[in-house]
Amino acid sequence: MAFVVKPLKSFTAEAQAQDNRKLYLYQIDPLLVEEEDGFNLRYYDDPKVIAHIEAFCDSFMEERYVPPMVVRALDDGRIVVIEGHCRRRGLRMAIARGARIPLVSVIPFRGNDAERVEVMLRSAQGLKLEALDVARGYLRLREMGFNPEDIAASQSKSVARVRQMLLLAQADPQVQALVRGNHVSADAAIEALIEHGDVAAEVLGRKLDEARQEGRARLTKAAPRLPRPSRKTVEKVFAGVEAAAAHLPADLPKQARALLKLSDAEREARRVEVSAQLLIGLAQAAKEIERMRARQARRAAKLEAGAQQAAPEGERV
């Protein structure tokens, strides 16, 4: 697909679509590109976002390539950015610091409001949106009439994950503040919201205090607990070990002390006689332990499969 660079001319009057052969770039004054209030999902006080904008500023100052912004023309003639908000801020910062940038390339976009939000959410350029920002984007689409199934199809996510993110987007501001401040992971917050509802913020605050007392700076979703061995399994293992212990030689402690003085290679070559009953007891205990571990592995695999269905943004790779 060829790019055709065009001067500004009458940007608002010309068709802003693209055909199968050409993709139009417009050369415009960078100061004409505005940011539509409330449209972007970025949290500009986030240190990562600040550093990201600074990096764009450096690129503009040093005349390195920066991908063109995607913009649209409003009915009143203003040109607003749809995809590339951090680039725009970095560009303005570079100009304020003395960079001479008379023209900048932009790609025109024509679509409805929901499509603009979808473009922003799907954008692969630069810094990924934080989970809370993605959640707010999903909520914006929901308020435009999208159901969770529509959002899931649009963003290539599971419906279950979309519902979780919508829950986070509508959570108490205290819960969102904990996530925004990186004190609590998005998944930990979602888990608390599902289990505790209106008191999730209180529960998260208490768990965060406990985590900090344990030396952890951030509260994350608890790892699934493996089922404990059943009482029947424990009794079988204990019976096998007990049967083996009943046939241990009386001088075993003395033999063990002597063996400990040997090197690993020497111990590997040394053979010790034991009674058949002792061997059978140990074998039975070992076999029961092996069965228990196999059952736990199957259960762990099921838990992992369930967790992957609701994996956090950017973690299912």
C-alpha cells in the first residue's frame, strides 16, 4: 500500500477515507493538532506515562522517526488526535524546548465514536494502557451500547475477562486508587470485588497491611492453593512408614553416623542390607505419595487452565 503525502489544503472538506491503493498522509502544522477533553484513557500523572512522553520529546528533538498520529477533523474545523496522544504531548514539549518542526505527518480517520475508542484500545504503538485504563475503555464502549460479547470480540478477550474489567471500572474510587497507585494488582482488586462487594476496599486495605508486614510492597492475587492430602492418604503413608520403622536395625544411628563421614561418591557405592518388611513398607509409602502427587498435578492443571481464561491484560502470552 503506497502512502501519498498531501499538504493541508482544506483538511476538513476533503474525504478522509482511504481506498485499496493509497493511504493518505497529511502534512500539517503540529500546533493545529489538539487533544479532545476526556477522550484519552491515559493517566498522565503515571511516572511511566511521563517517561514515555519524554522519550517521544527526545525523538523529536533528535529528529528520529516517530510514527504519524491518527487524527480526525471535527465539524468546527478543529483537528483532534485519536491515536498518538503521548506523541502529541512529546511533540509539543519538543517545540517548547526549541525544536523547529514546521510540519508533521498525520493519518486521517473517519469512523464513529465507538470505533475511535476501539482504535485507542487496540493501539499497538508505544506504552500499553494500564489495566484500569483498559477497564474504563470497556465501560465507555458499554455505555455506547456494546454488550460484553461485542467488546470481547472487538478486543480479542474472553467474555469473562471483559465482565471482570467492567466490574473494576465501576468499583469504589478507593479500590481504583489502590490499583492506580500500584499497591494492589488489578486481579487482586477484581477478586476482592467479586468476594466482598461494597466492603472490598476495606478488605484490600487490611490485606495490604498484612502483605507489608510480611515484607511485600504490593498485594497480588493469591496463588491457587493445592488441595491438602486427604486423611485417608496421610494414614496410608504413615502406616507404610511405621511398618518400615518397626524393622529398622538397632544399630541404625551408628551406621548413619559412619555413612555421613563418607563422600557422596563413596556413599553411592556403599550397599546396606535391610529386611524385606522394611523395604515393602517404604515402597508402599512411596507409592501412595506418588499417587497423591499425580492427583495434585491434575488439579493444579485444571486451576491453571481456569486462571488462563481470566488472565490479566498483557499476561496471556
